[in-house]
Amino acid sequence: MNEKKEPLKNQRSLKTNIKFLIHNAWIWDKKVFVYFGIYTVLAAIAPFIRIFLPKFLIDELMGPKRVNNLIVIIGIFFILSSAINYSIAYLKGAYYPRMILIRFKFTCMLQKKSLIMDFKNTENPKILNDIESAWTSVSNNDTGIEGMFHKLFGVFGSIIAFMGYVTIVATLSPLVLAYLIINVLITYFLNLKVKRYEYGRKNDIADINRKSNYIYKTMYDFSYGKDIRIYRLNKWLSNKFKNFKKNHVGIYKKIQYKYFKAAVVDVLLLLVREGIIYAYLIYQVLYRGMSIGNFSMYFITIGGFAAWMQNIMNDLAHINTQNLYLNDFRDFLEIKDEGEIQTPVNIPEEPPYEIEFKNVSFKYPNTNRYIYKDISLKITKGQRLAIVGINGAGKTTFVKLLTRLYEPTGGEILLNGINIKKFTKEEYYKIFSVVFQDIKMLAFTVEENVALTHKDNINREKVIESIDMAGMSEKINSLHKGIDTSVLKILDNNGIEFSGGQNQRIALARALYKDGNVVILDEPTAALDPIAEYNMYKDFDKIIGDKTAVYISHRLASTRFCDAIAFFENGKVKEYGTHDELLKKNGSYAEMFNVQAQYYKEELCEEVGQ
């Protein structure tokens, strides 16, 4: 794929993001700062034992050679080293699990945003890539949130150690100190440049990951199992997955090549740097009278100084990079949804409800084609309205607007005369019981699939009643665990796999359990034969009583019992009336009904008494 760098957006300051990170972590777990802080200080002190122990031993051996002093020196350093190393190991074991929990809490922030953000964003490829980038910031302990946290404390520890090294090196020569600092700064800017290049490719990587993850999930999704086998899709899907991963690897090769070039320069600088410094130390011993003990101390310090300063530079570069990932995280959290009204009104308490589309126009985001232009339609209180038409006529879009998954581009939708934008979405959603076309079962129990809430909040009697009304009680009662039986085999090897028709009945039970005052069936029975669909619609219609109901179907006979039928064509309500009125008009509805009737006329007429 084309190599391109993602232009960096106007970023929040590093200070702002660090404040955001620490503020939330402090609220969730204050002890992690204590553990991390002590660990950092001890880790910074530990190297100095290795610096001073050889010096004191060599000075003693080159001088008085007092055995007691040697034992005391070794004993003190052994006790200090053991205590520090034990404490470091203990503290690391204490703070790492806590850091994982903090990262998990940040992950929950992403999950919550993903679940409550405007539905339109779930169908926007750019937003989906933003989600992928945001997830990168919480995907492991080295990137984004946790990576920033570790490196912040790492820099703090490195600075403590660095100041100690600076003090020692400065006693050798200020020029040596300046030379070492300049040398390491060159390496820092090289690494920073590579890290920014790596971040610049993140959108390419996010796009590839999103697509390859879809292929991966498809290959392991049981619902695709029959198609994959019958149509021999395994090689085709595998090749698509391999091609995505090949592109992924190609990008990483370019990134790693840049890291390799930076590493080569770093090695060359290291050889020159330490070669010159060590030659200077040898000169000091041979011609300036430096003691062997001091030579040992400076020799170890020079290597440590460069390493610790490079740690600081690398950590700072890493922090700058993680700041970009943290921006991705916060960008996603701050994606603007349709603003809720500041002073919302309450949903009318007395159902049934009347809903009116008033001069509504609509086009999907980032498109120019209008699905609707100035349509007006009223669903009166307690009415059964059928929305019918050929595929692509805009029936499902009507449901998305009615349920406020999308907002109209123009016009307004009224509930009992009040613009639905004046209600909070949370309250507005409560009035609907919807069975969507694409029915999804969750890998939990039958009970949870019907109630869709935590077990502690479930009314088991209502679940059983809803299942009975949906015509699934005989099947559920035949199961060993009844409503406690798991659905699907993803989480439970003994889970039940329902047929398409049974899934539809469970979905109907969901709608009955929720007991919303406006019921919508968005072609959930498409997998059933026409007669079975008609019977299900008719039975369901009896169950819901005087609630307002909207039935979506492309099979016209299935909704002939409705009070009114709206026939959609080319984004408009072309015909409106009862079944008999529309047949008498002999228009598009009648034509479509007669065409469909050719396929099942005898059976359907016998069933409905025509």
C-alpha cells in the first residue's frame, strides 16, 4: 500500500494529557503511586552499589589490605544490595497488577463510549478506524495509557540516577560531561524521528487491523459455518487474511528498518564515545596519577552515565509517542454526539402514543443522496401501521429515524405533538420494543437473552411468560436447564443452537419482556415462509393489546390485518390506506401484492380466509 504519513493533528499538550492520566489513576488507586514511587527511587539507587563497591575494595586492596575492613565493606554492600533488590521485586509484584486494573478502567471508558455513542458513528469507517487507534492505547502494558505511566516514573528514576552520575562525571572533567550529553542527544533525536514516523503510519495499521479482524472473526463465527463449507470459502478468506497481514508486515518492516538505521548510528556513536572516554581514563592513570579505585569507579560510571542518559532520552521520546496515542484515546472519548437538549421534557406518561413524521428529509452522513425528501406520515394512537415496499425503498431507514438511531436531516418527528429531540435519548428509547431484521443471540443464558439485563434485576416469571407468549415455551421446557440453558457454544460447550425461526421467537420474547409502549417489527420473520410469517404477525398483534405498533415487511399479505399500510417507493410514501383500499386503487401496492400472490396464493388464501 502507499506509504504515507498521517498528518499530525492539533495535539493536546503533554502536560494536559499527563494531568488527565494521573487524575484518573489517582481516583482509582492511590497506592499504586506509593508503590511505583518507592520502586522508582530504589531502582535508581541500586546501580551506585555496583559503582562504589569495586572502588572501595580496590582502594583497600591497593592500600592497607585490612581484612576486617574488606569484610565490613562486602557485608554492608551485600545487605544493601539484598534489601534493595528484594524491595524492588516486592514492589514490582505489588504495582503491576494494580497498573493492569487501572488500564482496565481506562478500557472500560472506551467500552462505554463505544456502546453509547451515536449509532451513526458505528457505520462510519473513519470512526471505526478511530476506535481501532484508541484501542491501541489500552491494548498492552507498553503502549498508550500504561506505557505513558511506566515511562513517567521511569524518567523520574532515570533523572535521580542521572544526577548522581553527573556529580561523579563532573569530578572527572566538565568537558567529558558535555561530550557525553551531546552524544546521547543525537541518539535521542534520531529515535524521536523514528517514533514519529511509526505513529504517522498508525491509520494505515488501524485500517488493516480492522479489516483483518473482520475476516478473522468471520472465519470463527459459527453462523458463517455452513456458507464457508458449502461454498468452499476457507481458501478465499484465508488468502484475504494473509494479504491484509502481508500489508501489515510490510509497514512494520519499513518501521523496523528505520529503527535499524537509528541503531547502527547509535552503535557507531557508542564506539566513538566510549573509545575516546576510556582512552582519556587510561591517560589519567598512566600520566596523572589516578588511582585504580577511581579508574574503576569512573570506568563503570561512564558506561552507566551513557546508559542512564539514553534511558532518559528514550523514555522522553517514548512519552512523546505515547502522548500521541493518548490523544487518540481522548479524541475518541470526545467524539461529538448529537447534543442532548439542555432542559429536556419528560416523556408523556399516558400511552398509547401518536408519532408524526413532519416534512422529514434524510440522507446518511458523508453522502449526497437523499433517502427521504419531505415525507409526512402520522402513526395515530394505538394504530397498527405496516411499512411495506421493495428492498431498498427506505423501510429500515424509517425505523432508524423513528427510534432516533439517526436524526432527520430536515423536518421533525413528533411524539404526541412534541419534537422527539426534546426528550433525552435514554428516556425515548424506553418506549420502544423493537425486533430488528438482523437478530443477534448472545452467548449467555436464555433468561439473559430475553431480559437483556443483569441476573439480579431479572423477573423470572415475566421471562417465562414472555417466552410462552412468543410460542417458545415447549422448546425451552424441553431443555435440561430450561431458561438457565446457555445459548451458543462460544462460552459453554453445552450451549443450545436455536434455529432461525426459534431465534426470531426469542427476539419476540425480548420485545414482550421489555413491554415498550411502541412495538416495531423490522422484518424479523424474513427467514419464515409466508404463511408462518403471517401467523406470527397475527398472533403477536393479539398479544400486544392496544399498544402502537409498526410492522415492516416486503411481503404484503403478512400485514393485511393492519389499520393502515404505507407503501414506500423511491424514498416517498407513494400509497397509503388499508389493504382493501390499496387493492381497489390498483396501483403499485396492488401490482406487487398480485405478483407475490402467484407464489403462494392458494395456501395463503386458505389461511387468511380470502
